[in-house]
Amino acid sequence: MYVIYDQATTEIIENVRYRPYRVTSHYKTMPAALAARTRMQRRYEDENGLRSADTGPLFDYGIAEVNHYHKRIERQVKRVNLMSGEEYYESVNTPNYCSPSSEAYWSM
């Protein structure tokens, strides 16, 4: 399994397809991940009217195997527990509703 991640923040990028509606964040093979990143680049170029600029997903996003990503690439961020006030570290990919630093976590 492979993931596409933002090289600046190390967050996993979710690819949204509208027909049929599907959100993908993991790819079975490297060619599938490369193709998805290329489709993201083409969508970016169409939306911004750029064709030859060296910007966009092709240059800003990386591809890595899931195990390698979680062991070597994924960053941990320091957060403050909303109830106790203690600092702790969690993954940058932790959803807001799963993080003790958010009100949504404590209101469930």
C-alpha cells in the first residue's frame, strides 16, 4: 500500500473523485499512486490555467509506502489536552474528532 503526502506538512492527501463519489487515501501499487498524483496535477493546471509552471501536486507531493511513511516521514505535533491542560504529541493525520485537544472529542 502507498500514500500520497504533502512534503511540507507530511499530511496524507485524500484524492476525491466525484463520479462515482469516492475518497481515496491509500493505493495498492506505486503506479496507481503515480497516476493519481498526475490526475491531481492535471486538475490543478486546469483550475489555475497553468501549463508550464513548476508548481502543483506533481512537485509538492511525495509518494511513500505506508509502513515507511509511518515510521520515517510522518510528523508528530505537540497539542494541549483540552480538559487536563497537559501537553502531548499526536500524528498530523489525527482527525479533529479523535483528538483530545478538540471540543468535538469531549462532546461525544
